[in-house]
Amino acid sequence: MLKKAIISMATVTVVGIGSTFFTDSVQAETMNELQDRQSQIESERSEIKDSLSKAEAEIADVLIELEELNEEINRVEEALKENEKKLNETNDEISTKEAEIVELENAIQKRSDILKDRMVSYQKNGGNIGFLDIIFGSKSFGDFVSRVSAVTKITESDNDLIKQQEEDKASVETKLAELTDMQVELEGMQELILVQKDQNEEQKSVLKQKEKELTEKKEELQIKDSSLASIEAQVRRSIAEKRTPPATASASTSSNSNGNLTTLSKSSAPVSGSGNLSTVINAGYQYLGVPYVWGGKTPSGFDCSGFVSWAFAQGGYNIPSSTAALQSVGTKVSYSNIQPGDMVFFNTYKVNGHVGIYVGNGNFIGAQNSTGLAVANMTSGYWKNHFTGHVRRVGK
């Protein structure tokens, strides 16, 4: 904001000082010098407008990049949360499986100790009775067989249980190994996502800085253009004053190249024409500076086609008041044969989007949305770049 304020103050100072000396110097300049200065200013403003367009396009591109980057940042954040959730679940499963393994190892050890003790001896009433004592202590052969069968079943059952526990332990260890591998992979992914997140944030910071610089550049260009517009308005007023005879002058007549008399009112510019076209050509000079009004068709405010229609009406010609209709009115003539009073068209926001009335010496009068009703030069700068040679003639 401070930088912008400094720029604004500097611009105002330059324009203010320039205006003081400019007014005095303008009075001493000839019409050609003023027109040359106007062309130069228009050329500079055209370059500024091109730079503004480029800056705005770059800002638009940066905003698109920022939007896409923000979407990418959101996706990375979601991936980070999802991966962290999966990693926590994996860590919990690893803890569970590790506890299961410990439990199984304890059960296997306990069962092994029982089987080992049982193979050594049977404890009964405080005394030790071995398996052989049990077997050979049988009272009959049938009892012997029963005792041998019982001992065998006990031993087999214990062995089967130990085997099952070992298999369970192996299965849990396999699952634990898989979970450990997944844990390593998830931790690696988490690290990679965090790196990507940092890169995105860094890129976002770069784009934000670029947007700031472009916005400042745009503001500087707009201030410069505003300054030139102020100077250009003074030049236009000076040109209009030189074109317009003093208010006290009486009406006079002059002859054009064809010998036709052209009546100049005391408020009109010294431009030759034929018949009522003189009125058309000169009608707008007393209203120079009238603001641009969309759809305006009166001296209280004109748009480009509204002014042309109004000016021709002053000379007794009834023509449409839209550029779409005007571009086919009258007769099309080549630019090499252009004469004062011809309509000239420019490709602005669309083909033939702007229209004015040619007044001679490479100039035309028309309602411009930035300056209002004004005389502009179409042989250089913005208007030259947007003129494609479309000229229409009415009443000749």
C-alpha cells in the first residue's frame, strides 16, 4: 500500500507540474505539432494497454495455476490423512500380533513343561510314580492295556496341542512380517507425501509473490495511463480550440476543391464538405468532451453509433444508430478515396465494433468510451492498429 501511495503521489505531482507548463506550451504549438503530440500519446497509451492486457492475462494464468495447486494441495492433504490413518491401523495390528505371539510362546512353553514333567513322573500323594510304574502296576492284562492306552493318548494329545500352537505361532509371525513390510512402505509414503506437501507450499508462495508483482505492475500501468489520459485530454482541448473560430466571429463561407460553398457556423471546425455533409462533419465540435454513454444518442451523452446517427441527422440524413446496421449503410469506398464525412469502422471488441466520422488529415471524430466525444488520429497508435479499411459513404 505504501509503494502504491508513493507511485500515486509521484504521478499526481508529475501530472500537476506538467499541466502547469503544458498549458502554456500548448498555446504556442501549431496544429501539426499538437496532432503529432496526440499521436505520440495515443501510441504510448496503446503500448500501455497492450502491457496491461499481457499483465492481466498473466495474472489470470497465475490465478488458474493457484487454483489447480490448491486442488493438488487438498489432494495431498487427504492422501496424508489417509496414509496416516492406515499407518496407525497397521501399527495397532502389529502390536496385537506381537502380543499374540508372546501369548502363544508362553502357552507352548507351558505345555512343553507339562509334557516333560509328565514323561518323567506322575506325582501322587507326594511320591513319584513313573509311567513304567503306572504301566507295570496293573493288576491284570486288561488293566495293563488300558493304562498303556491312557498314557499314549495323553502324550499324543499334548504333542498335537504343541504342534497346533507352533502352527498358530508361525501363522501369526507370517502376518506380523507382512504388517512390518506394510509399515515400512507406509512410513516411506508418508515421508514422500510430506516432501510433496512442502514443495506445493513453496510453489504456492512463489505464485503468490508473482501475483503480487503483476498486480503492482498493473496498478503502475493504470496510473501511468491515467496520467497520459489527462495530458491527452488537454491536447484534444487545445486542438478543438484551434479548430473552433472565436465565439465572436461571424459566420463565413469558403469554397472546397470542387468549388462548392461550405458554410461554417461560429461554433464549427474549419472542415470542408459538400452540401449538408458540412453540418454532419462540424456538428460534434461544440460537444467535444461530452461523456460516453452506452446507447446515448443526444448531446447529453453519446455512444459511438449514437453520435454518428445524431450527427448525420443534423445534416438531414436518417441513418440507423447501431454499428451492426451502419456497417452496410451507403456505399463502401476504399480508404485511398476517403473524404471528410465518410464513416470509418474499427475492429475493437468485435469486427466493426466502433464507428466514427472522418474529418480529414487522418483524423476522425467519435464517441470513445475512455474520453467521451473527441477527435482522434487514425494514422498511428491504437486506432491505426484497429482500422482495417472499412469506409462507408452517405449522401455523395
